[in-house]
Amino acid sequence: MVADTILFAGLGVSLSLLLSVLGAALGISISAPAIAGAGTERPETVSRNLIATILAEALAIYGLVVGLLSLFAITPTLSPDGAFRIFSGGLTMGVAALGAGLGIGTSGAALASATAEKPELFSRTVVPLILSEALAIYALVVSLLLVLAAK
């Protein structure tokens, strides 16, 4: 019974880390080529457009935080309820980071393309990028509440 509980909680840790890193990689791999392409037309916009890659990388950091806190919560006395909370927190963070990575990648690519044409559109086109990141922040809060309640 104890081994099953620890295995289930460990799966939550793995999902948090794996899916968050995949979300970050997805966001970076979609937005970075568009940023580089826009930089060939207008090199002065590259530094502003890098916000997409920075926000995408933050997704992996969120997954790491949830994963580490989950790992520290796994003890031999962990209850099945606590293991389910850790699993749910890891799954919540991982899936949300995956979705946010897709949103950040597509929004970042659109941001780069739009600012290459008209740099004055930056303040309006950065809003979808920030809203995509907000989804991951909401998931981080929910995941932390679940993991911290697992003890």
C-alpha cells in the first residue's frame, strides 16, 4: 500500500516536470523562429519580442517548483489522499503549462510578425501573450494549494 501511494505521488511529480518542460519547449520552438525572422526585417524589435521566450521558459520553472515541493512532501507516512493531491497538483500544473506553452508560442509568433510590420502595435499584441501566461500562473496557485495540503 505504501509503495502504491509513493508511486502515485511520484507520477504527479513526473507529470509536473515533464509536461511543463514540454510546454516551455513548445512555446519557444513556435515563437523563436518568428522572432528571428522578424529580426531580419527590423533588428530593433528583437529585444522586445524576446518576452515570448522568457515567458515560455517560466513555464518550466513553475513545473520545477511544483515538482520539488511535491517531492519534499512524499514521505513513507504519506496517505493515499495526500498522494492523490500530489498527483492532481502535478497533472494540473503540467497540462496547464502545456496549454499555456501553445498559447505563448502562437501569440509570440503573431507578436513578432505584427511588430515587424508596425512596431507601434507592440502594446496591443502583447496582451494575448500575457493572458496565456496567466493561465499557467493560475495553475501554479492551484497546484501549490494541492501539494501543500498533501502533508
